[in-house]
Amino acid sequence: MADRRADEPRTGSPDGESRVSEDKRTLHQRLAVRELIHSEVSYVNTLQLCALAIRSRLQQLPQGDLDVLFSNIDDIIKVNSKLLQDLQQTDSKEEEQVQLIGNLFLESQEELERVYKVYCVNYDQALQLVESYRKDPALQREIQDIIMAVVPQAGPSGLSFLLVIPIQRITRYPLLLQKILENTLPDASAYPVLQRATSALQDVNNNINEYKRRKEVASKYSKVEQLTLRERLARINTHTLSKKTTRLGQLLRQEAGLVPRTEDKEFDDLEERFQWVLLCVSELKNNVAAYLDNLEAFFRFQPQEWDLDIPGGSVVQYRNLARDLQLHAFPAFQRLEGLVWQPLCSLAKALAGPQNLIKKRLDKLLDFERLEEKLLEVGSVTCEENEARHTYQALNSLLVAELPQFNQLAMQWLGQILRTFMALQRDLAEQVLQKAEGSLAQLPHCQLSEPAFRKLLEDALGQAGHQLRSFQENFEKVLPPPTIQPLLPGAERQVQALLSKYGPGKLYQVTSNLSGAGTLDLTLLRGQIVALLQNKDTKGNSTRWLVDTGGHRGYVPAGKLELYHVVPGEEKLRGQAGPPEDARHLTPEPTPAPFPTVSTGTQVVAVYPFVARSSHEVSLQAGQPVTVLEAQDKKGNPEWSLVEVNGQRGYVPSGFLARALSPAPWGWSLPS
């Protein structure tokens, strides 16, 4: 007995105290492991109650509210159920249990971060919904009764108690692992694994907090507000003016090369791709809008509703075909608006937020670059300036992380819209061909092969094109369009004076109305004739010419003048019909061939377009029918005729009128 007592370690000896301390640490380690597993069991059960029992009973709430309240709780249940199952399996391996637990959390690190950061970002929005329910006492009481029946321990907090549970759980994991680590011997093989696991879960929480902060920044700057000019002006104050002035100064210094510009190749590539997607969506939206407008106009045309008074034959067959298409084929194609247009508008709306974020990033980048310069020079920045630096970093990190996925999803969305559009077009073509199959058999050339019919069609189109070109050439020969307006009535005497003083090579005509801005600038009317004195001003500027109007001298823009020519044949013709002082008449070049005198009451056509310059004149369009009331003005001048156009009366140049020609009939048709 004495020997046995001698072999047993005494509590007062060093070895005995070490043994007791080790046993105590092992006991605390097992208690910490048990706390981890048991709390995980309780946590998963509570989540399942929320997802199944409570959510299914809150059917009086809109589905959108339920999606916000419970967020991605199904994903969290899936990840934590797998984690719980693996934790429970470690009970059978007591010696390796602590190390296995550390490895489990290291393996689950990415999954835990992925699901919990989504839930944490939506948590504030869920709390806002809970607050809104409290304004309705009856609804609040109903929700509280449901929660108390399923989870009595929720107490008066109700929904708030349940919603905060996942956030509390993810923040508790590092504490539970730290407790196990503190009761593990440093020289144990599980110690470094537990260290890494504890650090990994702390990183998960830090990453979630950073992601939440980035999302808050993005939410702040991605809002697209439709503000009026007055509302925008109301937001301007000294602070905003100071910020915008500072950013503009920073941008100008970069453009001048005084300070370096921050280069971010990764972001630049992502932004370029986003802008390309944005351009594609914008162009497609414009094209589809025009397509829908044309489609609506096409559907309004219903030939089957008109009685053509042509009995039997192909007309009746065509009306029947048009009626079948209107009743069966076209209504199905009208789904285009719901299947293509509305998704396209939704995609364009989804692009507005990232587009606004990219614009805000440029502003924040200018602030960041300026503060970095200050930090290098002074060595410190204020708290507000440091917050501005962090805002840019958060915004840039969020865009770099999420723009690739967003661009990919937008391209998939756009591709699906295009595929839907093509499918609708293909279905419409198949239905039209099916309905028209009987009618097509009765068309001429239906027995021809496709290459032969294509050759026939090309020949017919080529013949029609040749006829169009011939008609165009003949039309241009007969009716050459003038490039400038005729002279105003009474201006011939002034032109004759300029011609005799300066010669024909110096005369120019004003091509548009001019309003002199300077003291030496002239105010002239379109069509007025001037004489060139010098093709530059006193400073050598060749874009301002010195001219003489016959009464005043001054400068006019050189681009508003066109050389004016004298046509001898026209002078001779005018001299026979007019008074002696008008023996020499000046007209712009090119000029039409002389037409026979138009008699009063004759129906003629306008050869050239004419723009009325006073209430006594009337505007014309080329080819417009005109009725001549008087072949001269009130002074007997045949240069101007009183006409009636579309119920309006006024004077027009007589040279702009001609009797209607009757060209030979022309056209084309497919040979039989």
C-alpha cells in the first residue's frame, strides 16, 4: 500500500499540478466543442422553423416582402446543415476531433462568406419592413401571434429576434473557435489548424463588413434621380461648388501633364466592355421601337375590309389570305412587345445604375488622387478626407469585382432577347407560308427553280433601274435646280451700278441672311448682290471680306458669299421684253432654259423650290402644281407672277414656273 501511494503523483508536486492543469484544459476543450455543436443544432432548427413554419404562415404579406425578410435563408440552411452534419460526425473520432473541426471551418470558409454576405446586405432593408409593419397594429398583432406560436422564445421582439439570428451566428464562430483554441496545448498537432480556422472566420466577418460598406456606397451613388433644372440649382451650395472646382482643377492639371494620371488597366477594360454593351442595348432599343411603330402602321392596313368591286378570281383569294393572316398569324406575332420590348426596357433600366456608378467613380478618383498628393506632401489628411479615400477604394473594388459578372449577365440577357426576336420572326414566316401555300401555287413563275426566279427578278430590277436612271438624267437636263435665290424686285438697278463700277468678276451674292455683330459688320438679306473690295480684313483674316453694297461698305463672312455670273443669252431675252433700263439682267448660275410666257389662269408646275421672304410672297416646292392668276406684278414687271398655291396667294419668280411636261410612259413588269 505504501509503495502504491508512493507511485501515485501528489497534488502538491510539479508533475501533479501539470497533470491536473492538463486534465482541466482538456475538459474545457470538450465543453467548448460540445457548445459549438449543440448551438449549431439549435441554430439550424431555428432557421428551418423560420423558412418552413413561419414563412408559410405569413401569406398575408406580399411575396416581395417575404423575399426581403427571409432573403437567402434557404442557402444558409443548406450550407449550415452540411456543416452541422460534418461536425456531428467528428464525435466518433474523439482524439482527432479538434483538428477535424478546424479543417471543416477552413473548407467552409468561402461558402459561409458567400451566403452570409448576401443576407447581411439585405438585413437593413428587412428591418425597414418590420418598422413599417408596426404602423399597422392589426397586422403587427397577427405577425406576433404567428411567431409566438412557433418560436415562443422570440418574445415581444418577434420578427426582429428571428432576423438577427444569422448575423449573430456568423459573428460568433470566431469566438467559439477561439475558446477551443485557448484550451488546446500549443504543441498539439491541432493547434495550428485551429489558429488558421479562427483567423479565417475573422476574415469572413471582416470581408462581410467590407462588402456591406461597399454595397451601401453603391446604393448611395447608383440612384438615378430625374431632377428638374430648378431642383438641380437648389442643390448647389458653396460645398458642392468647391468640390466641383477642385475636381476640375485636378482634371486640367492631368490634361496638361502637370500631375500623373492613375492607370487602372483592369477597370478600363471592364468599363470599355460595359460601354459596348450599353451601346448595343441602346441601339437595339431604338431599332425595336421603330420596328414596333412600323408594325402598328402595317396592322392598321386591312385590305380585306375594303370592297374592291372586282368579283371572283385572285382578288377574293387575296382577301381571304389577308383575313387569315390578320386573324391567326399576326396576333401571335404581336407578342413581340411582351417578349422583346419589355425585357429590353428592363435591361436598359438595369444598366442605368452601373453607368451612374462609373461616372461617380471618376469624380471620386479625382478626389483620391488629390488626397494622395496631399498625403505625400503633408503626411496626413483629415478624417473627412480619409473617408473620401476609402469611398473611392470601396467603389472601385466593388466595380472591379462585380462588373465582369454584370457584363456577362447583360450579354446573356441581350442574347436571349435577340434569340426570342428571331424565333418570333421565324414562326411568323412559317405561318404566313403555310397560310399562303395555296395562293403561291397560282402565282406566275411558281414552277421556276429558285436560281431561275432570282435571275428573272434581277433582270427585271435591272431594267427598272435603267429606266429610273434615264428618267433622272432627262429630268436633270430639263429642270436643273438653282443653287441660290433670285434677285429681289427693284434690285436690278443697284446690281447694274455695281457691275459698271467693279465688273462681273467682283460680284457676289449673299447665300443666307446676315446680322452684323460688330461695328464694321454688315447686315444683309439673302440674295443681295455685293462687290468684293478685299478678300481679307485689316488683320489678315481671310474669312472676313470687305465688300461694297452700292451704298455701304463693311465686312461679311466669306463663307456666306457665292460668285454671281452674268448670262448673255438671258440678258438678250430680258432686253426684248422689259424696259430699257432693265436691258441687262443678272441671274444666278445655273439658269433654266427660257420657257414660253405663261398666260393668266394657266395650271403650271413649280420648277424649283422657293422660300417666301415676305407676306406678299408664297413658298413653292419643286413639282408642286400652281395656278397663275397674273403673269406680272402690279408695276407690270413680268419677272414676278401672282399665283395661288394650296389656297394661298402671293408672288413668285416667273422663271421658277413652267408648263407641265408629259414624258413618255415608263415602268416595268415581270415577263410572263
